[in-house]
Amino acid sequence: MENRLADIISASLQQGKLPHALLIETLDLAKTQSELPDLVAMLLCETPDYSASKGCGHCKQCQLLMAGNHPDFLSIEPTTNSIGIDEIRAVSNKFTTTAQLAQAQVVVIQNAQLMTENAANALLKTLEEPNAKCYLVLVSVGYVKLMPTIISRCQQIRQPVLSKDALKQKYPNLPDYLVGFADQNESLLVKMAEPDELNEYVRVYQSFITWLKGQESSATLLSNIASKDELIEFWVYLVSRRIRQVLMKGYLQPAEQAQALIHEFNFTRRQVKGHNKALALTSLVHQLEGLIR
Ligand SMILES: [Zn+2]
């Protein structure tokens, strides 16, 4: 059976070895989020069910958690693409007051990799003065994305995920390129496998292959990918795979040029929006024509 995050925490808790700062690194945020309620309940519950790796579900702590208003639990979930110093102050404030109802306090920071440098430094202060009655759980998307000084003060736990080969076996009907693109993010893979979504990805793939053969114009390719960020992301993945092929065939210079263009595109598309983004994409597709086809 597949390992759950909560099982790892449960084992450490029973052995009395759970440190007060945890860093959960995940490639599949949705999967981690689905396991967080059990994990938090185990930390606050009066009679945790360690064998099932969850709270009892009946005590006052569990009831309040399930109702979403436990005074000793705080979850920071960024709504923009950064976590600033104000959010971290809320964490520090929580940890300087004592627990109101439970034996401990729990703060979860989701998408902790989005902390600004100032925010991370502020958090460091909290980590340097650990409070025995507090658990800080950082959830970071991707591996080793936080400052080394923060990582070194936490116990690192990686969300168990299936390997690409195991995912191929589990979803034999999905094309390899989709499993490759999902990059061990099973929740994303399942979402992309829904019929309407799958059709779009297959269409982009086929369009790209036809374009590579010179049987489709760049304008047609563009019309197939430009509608959604997810599809552009997928197409960039296909281009990167193609660049590796070109490189292996010994065409060093075009491969490097194409790589540089993709690198620049990835950088700018995170900064600019709307019309300029469409222009950048159009320009990229045309420039790639002579490099990877
Ligand atoms: Zn309970």
C-alpha cells in the first residue's frame, strides 16, 4: 500500500520524536492538502488514533477543527504569488500566546516557497526560539526551495509520491508524454485525464508533432496552444523534450539557441501578462521553426 504523510508523522509522534518544526516537501500539493486535516488533528486531538493516523473525530479539539474554527490552529494559505512579512507576523504572534484549548498550537504555512526574503528571515526568528507547545508545519512545493537556514531548523519530510513508472502502470491508458509532464504530481495527472482536458492535451501533442514534420503552420500551432496557460506549459514541456532529441542528434548550436529562447520565455511569461505574453509566444514559435524542426 502507498505510504501516507500522516503515517510518517504518526510513527514519529508515537516514538516521541516529532520535532516542532516540520518541512513537508511535495510534488503533489493537492495530495498533501488532502492529508493535512488528519495530520493536524493528530497533533491537537485529546485521544489520537495513531494506528489510523488521524484524530479521534469526537473530542472537542477534533470537533472544532472539523468546524474550521479551532483557536489553536492557524493556516496560512497565500492568495497572491508571495507570502509577506505581515503573514509571518501572524505566525509569530500565535506562537507568543499560549494555547487556549488544546495541549499545543499548530500553524501550517502552505506554499512556503512563496515567502519573500524578509518573510523568511522573520520566520527564522520564530524558529530560533522554539516553543515546546507549538508545531510549525511548512509545506513547500518542490524540493529544496527554501533558504538553507530554514531547512536546517526543520525536519524534512517528503510527501510520498509514486514514481513515473508506477504511475504508468497505474494509468496504462494515459500517454507517456502526459505522465512525463505531470512530473509525479498524480493529482494533476488525474485532472488532465478527464475526457475534456485529455482531448485538449492530445490535440496539442498531435499539433506539435505535425508542426515538427513541417505539415502544419506556426499559426495553426499557436491557435491550438495559446488559449490556456496550462496548454502553453505543456507545449513548453514538449519543446524541451524535442530540444534534448536535437541535442542527442548532435545539433549542438540550434539546441542551445532553442534552450536559451525557452529559458527567456519562461522568465518573461511570469512577469508580463495579456497582449505582450501573446506576442512573446508568437515570436518564440516562429524562432523555433528553424531550430528544432
Ligand atoms: Zn480527537
